[in-house]
Amino acid sequence: MIRRFLFGLAGTIAALPAFAGCAPDVAELRWDGGKARFRVEIADTTEERARGLMFRDSMSSGAGMLFVFETPREVGFWMKNTLIPLDMIFVAPDGRVARVHENAVPQDETLIPGGSGIQYVLEINGGLARRLGIVEGAELRHPAIDQAAALWPCAGE
């Protein structure tokens, strides 16, 4: 899949347009009390996942990277060569957020475990998950998720 990186808006701001289905360059989250929308670059090959957001000195607050794995697995990430703090949102195959790791430290080589049964990881700017209220149990909507199993399918609001 071609890598996509577009800038956009995030959040629970009242002026945001209604969520209207799925697009490959948009990841949406909803939880009790909020919604957020991010323009994402997709990392769905071994090479793209290995590079991630390394060597970037900034990222728009409405942007992120969605890591897509072929099958659920145990995942762990590190921040080697990553210059900006990140929140890592680890997601199960059905789109349920299993874990949120806040403010990963730039260039730290300590492994950040996401747990087992993870198929997607959304990286956003550090501190944003807390500010928006993104928590475990939130639901991710994106066309990469098997729509038959998705808690929040593209066709649903």
C-alpha cells in the first residue's frame, strides 16, 4: 500500500464535521465521552513498520501513523531514532483499544510492550491521548480492520 501522510484535525472540538464513514488516510476513535479523528500514514509492510516515524522532527496534532499487521501478534515498539514524543495506541483485531502508552521518550531504546493479540498500533503526538481522553476500551474505525469483526464498522455511526 502506498504510504500516506496528510495533515488534519483531531479531537473533540465542536466545530469538527460529523464522522462519515471510512477513508484509508483517516483513523477514527470513539469512547465514552469522545471522538477523535486523525489523518494517518499507513505502515503495512515490514520496511514501513521498521522505519515508522523515525527521523521526523515534528508532526501535526491531527496526524499519526497507523501500523497494520497481517495477523494479531505480540508487539513491542521502541523509540530509536524517533525525535518526537509519541503516544502509542495498541489495538486488537476488532478495533478495541487494548493499551495506551503515553509519552514514549524520544530516542529511548527500551522496549514498549503492547501485549499479545495486537493487529494495529496508532501513533500520535505524545500527551494527546490524555488530553483527548483516549482510553483502553475505545474503538478504532479504519478500512484496514476486518469489517465483519469490527466493533465500529465503516458503515456504522
